[in-house]
Amino acid sequence: MRKPTIAMLCAAALACGVSKAQYAAKELEASQAQRKLQDETDKTGALEAKVTDLEAQLALAKGEEMGRPKAKSAQYEQLTRSLHKQIVAGQVELCEVKGKTTVKMKEKLLFSPGSAKIGKAGQVALGAVAASLKDVSGKNAMINGYTDDARVAKKGGPHDSWDLSSARAIAVARYLVAKGVDPGMLGVGGFSERQPPASNGSQENRGQNRRIEIALSAAEAPQQPVDTGKVTKQPPQKVPAGMDQVK
């Protein structure tokens, strides 16, 4: 159905006996209302276009941010330079997530199977790590040892994978300290075959699971004792017999 126009409404009004003055007033009123409606429609369209443009800019900015590599810390860059040879050889991996840098070192680089004695190649790599850590302040370095699920021989060595993973982490910590790293920033942990990054279904995966990880994170400020304002009373001291008289 066709909508009535202003002219049609006015014609109907005249037919009903409306005066010309009343007709002109109603025509003006209707015309003003139509212009106001058109203005509001134009404003709405302009606002919708602006919102669409802002959404497009936001999507573009978000895409650029997601695609842009985040800047690495100075510690990460320094370790990358120090361990360049080992990284290229596939012996060491570096990653940094939320400001936490982790050095992953494979077992074959550091230890012989079932042993917690650091080999020559491992000493070279750990020496490079130590050179990067010994002048660091405000950081903690947690050294964690991991194994696969293979049984550990007990002849004169670790009794199980708990012992082996812990012994390897401790050996790495002691070597770093010997190379000048502050022992106060170091911690050790042994995780046995727990938390494997890959299944133990192949020799390649087992090699990934047998590893040492050195995780660097910001050191927490030591907690200060709370001063309650209370004075602790010391118990009275007993005076040995014969010492309470002044001669």
C-alpha cells in the first residue's frame, strides 16, 4: 500500500472543511517534521558509518599487534648470543613467555645415559650460561631435571628417576656456582619422568623428555618482619648462688 504524502493529507483536510490558514499551518508543521526526521536519519547513518570505521581500525590494529613479534628481554638476547653455537646445533632451546626466559638443554649434551656427571660438551654450554648469569641481579634461576620413563640401573648410581633428575639438577647448579653464579639466585628440582613434553613412544620423543631446564624469573622481594609495637619481655635470669653479694 502506498503511504499518504503531505499533499494527500492536506487535500483530505481541505475536503473536510479546513481553512486555508489551518491548512498552511498543518502543511508547515508536517514539512518541519519530515525535515527533522530526515536530519535524524542522516545523523544515524553518519554515526553508523563512524562506528563501522572505528571497528575496522580496531581490527586492523589488533591484527598488526598479533602479527608483530614482541621484543625480547636483554637477558634473552644475551643468552641467544652466548649459546648461538649450541642453538644452531640443536642442543639448546630458548623460549620466553611473559618475561620468563627458559633455557632447555638436552640430556645428550650434558650427561651420559644414567649418569649425573656433566660431560665436556655440557661444560662448554653451561660455561656460556654461567657467563650470562653471573652478573645478573634481581633474578631467580630454577634448575629442573627431567627424565623419560625408562628404568634407572641401581649399580653404584641413582636408585630411580627421581634421584637421577634431582642429581642432574644439583650437578648443574654446582657447576654454575663454580663458574661464578651467585648461589643465592639458584634453586633445583627433580621431576622424574613427570611433565614430559612428548610421549615416550619413540627414541626421538624420549630424547626430548630427558632434559634440564633453567627458568629465569624476577626475584621476589624478601618479606619484612611486621612491627606490632609490642615489647617482648625477657624472662628473669637466675643468678648463681654466691654471685648476688657484692664483696
